[in-house]
Amino acid sequence: MLIVFRLNDMTPANDANLSRFLELYRKSGRYRLSPGLMGPGYPVPIDEGILSIEKRYLRIVPAWKIGLDDPACGALQGIDEPFIPNGETAAPILEVLKRFRSS
């Protein structure tokens, strides 16, 4: 099995966009992924639903709960100091980060 992904780590100033997205997803139960171009003179998005993919499932999980057997662990690269709740002694993310550092 092969999983291909592109990692783009972004740190927003606040959670306004995420909150808005999650509220709309809660109401509609779906979202679309569409290609687009960013930059001077480019419209966003570039297609009008022709190339979009509709999704009806969204998995939201705190990063500290992602373990080695989770396909989402690839998205944890670049995290040096993960948030782990106080009192949590066996956070799965620690094994993932240990594996990243050893390779």
C-alpha cells in the first residue's frame, strides 16, 4: 500500500476559519475539495465544481492521540513540542515523534 500526500504546515493567527468550516460542516454534513490557484490575478477556486471531490466524512482528532498505526501520523512531521494534556502519561504521538527522530 502506498499513501501519497503533501504536507503544508500553517499556523493561523486564530481559529476563525476552522470554526467557520466546522460549523458549516456540522450543518451540511459535507464539504468539497477543489483545485485553485493563489497569486496575483488568479481566481480561487479555478473550477466550478467540475474537478471538486465531495466528502461526507471528516475525522477530527487531537494530534497527541495519533499513533504509529494511524495514516495521519505523516502529518506530524515537524512537530517538536506537541501539546499533551496534563496527566496524560502514554500519549501515542510520543512514539511517532521518536520514530521520526530515529530515521
